Amino acid sequence: MEVQERVAQYVHDNGITQKHIAEKTGISKVKISQMFNGNRKMMADEFVSICAAINKEPNDFIKVHE
């Protein structure tokens, strides 16, 4: 599972709306929807902004292969 898939799953599981994320980050709801549906790659700055908006650390979504 990719990072953006983990973020999308967390958002879904915790009932966080795309509207909330859009308002907190300034990223359009359309772009957020495209990212969460796998139709657009999440850029690094968007990832960091989304993590801040949902009160999570970026490392919470990054898995290091051992």
C-alpha cells in the first residue's frame, strides 16, 4: 500500500471529510479526491499539509522495509 493510500484509509476510517482537509490545507477538494482515488499522485508538500490538517506525523504513514 502506498503512502497516499494509507492517508486516504486513515481519513476514511476516522470520518475526516475532504472538505475539512481542503479548508485546512488550501488544496482543492477535487485534487484531494483525485489523490485519494489514485487518479493523481500526492506531492510531498501536499502530503505534509494533509498530515498537519489531520494532526498526524508524516512518519505515521511511511513504512520502512526491514
